[in-house]
Amino acid sequence: MLGNTADKRVAAVTLNGLGDPIDRVDLDAEALPEFVAAQESAAHPRWVWSDAPSWYSPLLAAGVTVDRCHDLRLCHAILRHTELVTDRTALVEAARWDAAPGAVEPKAPDSSALFEIEDDTERIAAEVPHDIDEARREFERQRTAIAASSDPGRLQLLLAAESAGALAGVEMGAAGVPWDEEEHGRILTETLGRRPSPGQKPVKMVELADAVRDALGDPDASLDSPPKLLRSLRRAGISVDSTSRWELEDQQHPAIEPLLKYKRLARLYSANGWAWLDEWVRDGRYHPVYVPGGVVTGRWASSGGGALQLPRALRPALRADPGWMLVSADVAQLEPRVLAAMAGDTAMAAAGRGTDLYSGIVESGVVATRQDAKLAVLGALYGSTTGDSGRLVPQLRRIFPSAMAVVDRAAATGEQGGVVSTWLGRSSQPPGDEWRGVQARASQPTASSAEERRARSSARSQGRFTRNFVVQGTAAEWALAWIADLRLRLARMEPARDARPARASGHAFEHRPHLVFFLHDEVIVHAPAEQAEDAAEAVRASAVAAGRLLFGDAPVDFPLDVQIAERAVKE
DNA sequence: AACAGTTGCGCG
DNA sequence: AAAGCGCGCAACTGTT
């Protein structure tokens, strides 16, 4: 366990299997990387620390990697909500651990940077405590909670996977995605025209905007302000209620085509244009900031750089260094497969036996086309009740009763204000006071029909959330197990000393395959060309391992689409 | 001028 | 409010 001491040094405490301290050394912060590296090569310990970004970024910057950790902040967040632990009082009271992740900048953790808040309002500290005594106490609380839980093994699995994800997130942010700035520039110029001078718009946007104004007969129409644009459109006789693409698409008017095109260009320009390139790409590397566990379901979020929203049009800009390759892999239909495994639904598992679960459903004869199968499955996972999607759900309920029972039960629990949990035990947060108030009022005999409608609607909405939570959250667990296993496999591969170092990847990954991108159900590994096949094999092996780890021998496949290429282009 | 809230669209 | 989940971000609007 690592933590800061009162005299601005770092304490490294060795714990035995019972969590009791058996040894302690105090070090200067500068001596930490060397100490950690030595321990790592001797014993591969599990490092217990306040928060991975705070501790691991400086270690990585010094070229030191670790295999395993226990991230107290992330584990606290899981444990203080999980249904698997009945008495969570101590964890809930340790509110300082409900805090934002540490900064990713390579700087030494410093507990003196924290400030206490005297308010009685329920504000949280900016960061978790980084000192050794607080860490010891929190770890003890967590050990106690796990031991008292209804399934310690399962929870340990979740906490280990979550912590491994924290390591992977720091590593990927540090390594960065190899990025072809010239290719990105070419795409921008081709789509938008040359880079405009500050304050100007790209020439192709200006041309389209003129075409729209012409067609509307409104030389002053503003295209960038939805309310103003809406008024212009209606003045021109186009009856829409919003300026959204889906609504504009149905309209017949000469202004529509250039307007939709303008919106596409405006999006690219503002979200991933030259300004983005300047801010997020340096020395041929895109450095996103991942936030593991940042989504309520356990999915990762990102903060800055929009790592989770890279438009597919920009995928050609992801390019391996010379002498290296990108190994891109994604899982086909992860969520329905996870549902089939959770539910032990053999019919659904059988439909997923091939590489395309949707085609498998079509073969069962219950729906006519692949598109219908997809709509039906999405409707089942999201809780559609009307439209094409909702209409198909009952068909699915007939042939996959066990799978549907799992999501239907989760929805029913949510509608009653209850808590649901993922396969490994991440629990949803119960709805808040406002939601309860609405339900309580609607159940009074004096309730108006408007109040009843509102209560019904918010109950349904909570049901859709819990319905999706169990599937999305368990899929996130599968994906965590996948990258947790994968990063260790890659780290164990022999370094390719002859490979031309990937520029600016940081010395920890200079000569070896490493993860550079992760997005819910897909990964990209940057690998020396001669190791690309091995890396691809590791990606496949890890997917198999993840399925085993979560679901044992359940007959559910998680087929991958794996591509080895210089560029990460799909299809 | 700074801030929160809304809209629209990118991703899974 | 698209028929239905989870996000982040930029730009604009309206308030302070």
C-alpha cells in the first residue's frame, strides 16, 4: 500500500493476506519509481493506493509499469452502493472517498493540495485523500465490507477488474493514439476547404449557408442558432417543430439538402476541426483523458478530447507508426450475448453461435429480416413499447423467455423504485427524493389524473433505466475483464528490441505492443509489425478468458472482428 | 463577464 | 418527445 506521510514522503506498507501490516518503508517521492520497479520484478504485488491517476501517472512517466492495483476510490464507489453488502454505513459515512478522479498530469500526489469544506452542505472534496493513514482506514473498511458480503469472490472479481481498468486508462492516456495529422488535415480540407483565418468560417460552410439563405429567400437567416433557424424555416413555409436532422429529413424544400450538409460540416468543424487537432494531438499522438467507471453503469466516460465520440469519418487518421501495425478488434452484439449468458438462455445463446446474432434470430423464424431482429433486440434492451421496435419485442419474448425475464424483472424492480445489480454486483442508485415524492403524491386518493400520468411516466422511465442497467453494466464488466487480461498478456510479450521505437509513446511502451484505444466493446492495440499477429492472438485469447471469468462454461460465444492494418479503418 | 440550462449531434 | 438506454462537447440562450 502506498500513501503520503505527514513529512511529505511516501510510505510503502506491506500487508499480509489478512490485511495486517508486516513491513513499512518511508521513501522520498523521487525514489518511488525505482522502489516500485524493484517490487514489481520481485513479486508483482497488488498496489493498494488512493487513486490510479494520481499514483500511476508519475510512475509511468518514469517508465515504470505495474501489473495490478486496488484503486480505493473506484472500489469505494462500487462498495458503497452494492446490494451484495447489507451494512454499508461505514463506507457511506466515509464521504471523503466520494470524490473526483485525480489529475492525469504526471505530478506527485500531494495531500496538502486538498482543502476541507466547512459547510454543512453535502459537497465533496476535490480529490480523495492520498495519505497513508486514511488509505489504511479505507482499505480496512472495504475489506470488512467484502468479507461480510453475500458473495465476496464475485465482488473481488469486480473490484480487480475495475482497478485493472484504472491502470489501462492511465496507460492509454499516456501512450496516446498514433495519429496522422496530415491525413486529418486532408480530410478537413477536402470536406471544409482550407483552414479559415480566425473568426472566419470554412469556405464550403459559407457556400452552403448562402445556398440555404437563397433557397429560403431570407438573406439574414442564421443557421447556427436553433431558435432563429426554426423561425426562418417556418417563415419559408417549412413546418417543423425543431431543427433536428431527423425532422428536417422528411421535408421537401430546396433549402433542406444544403442545410443538412451545412450541419454535417459545422459539426466536423467545431468538434474535430483544426482547433481540436491543435489542442489534443501533439507529436503524432492523440492523448484523450479516459474516466474509468465514469458512467453509472460502469462504462467509461471521457473528459476532454471526446475520446468516446471520435467520428468514424476520422478513423483513417488513426495510423500506426512506420514498422508498426494497428490491431483493431470489436465484439459483435456484445450486449445481447451478455444477456443470454446472464439469463442462461440457451435459445438465445444458440442464435449467437455464429458470428452474427441477428442473423441467428432471423433463422429462428420469429422475425423476417436482420433489421427487424436488431430492432427487436434493441427494443428489448431499451424498453421500447411502441413503434416498429416495440411491436417486435413480444415476438422475442416468445422465443427467448429466460433472457426477456431478466430484463423484464429489472424493469419491474426499477418501476417500483428498487435497486438492480449487474452480474458481478455493481448496483444502481435508487431514485431520488423527487421521484419518490411524485410516486407518493400519485398514490393519494386526491391525486389528479395529471399527477398520476406523470408518476406513471417517471416510473416507466426508471424501469427503462434499470432494465438497461443490468445489461449495459454487465457488458461493461465483460469488457473490463477483456482489457484487464489483454494488458497483462501484452505486457508479458517479449519486447521487440529491434522494432523502431514508436515515437513519443513514452518509454514504458516503446518496444512492445500496447493498448491505445478502448470504446465500450472495441480495442485498438499498437504493435511492432512482427508482433502484430501475436497481439491479435492475445486479443482473441483475452476475449475467451473474459467470457470464462464471468460466465464459466456457459455456452455463449463472444466473437471478435479483428483486423491488422496500418490504419484503423472499418469496412 | 460569468454561469447554468438547452439544443443538437457524435459515439457505443 | 423519433419509438428506446448510456454518455461528452460546442454553440447558443437567458439569467445574474
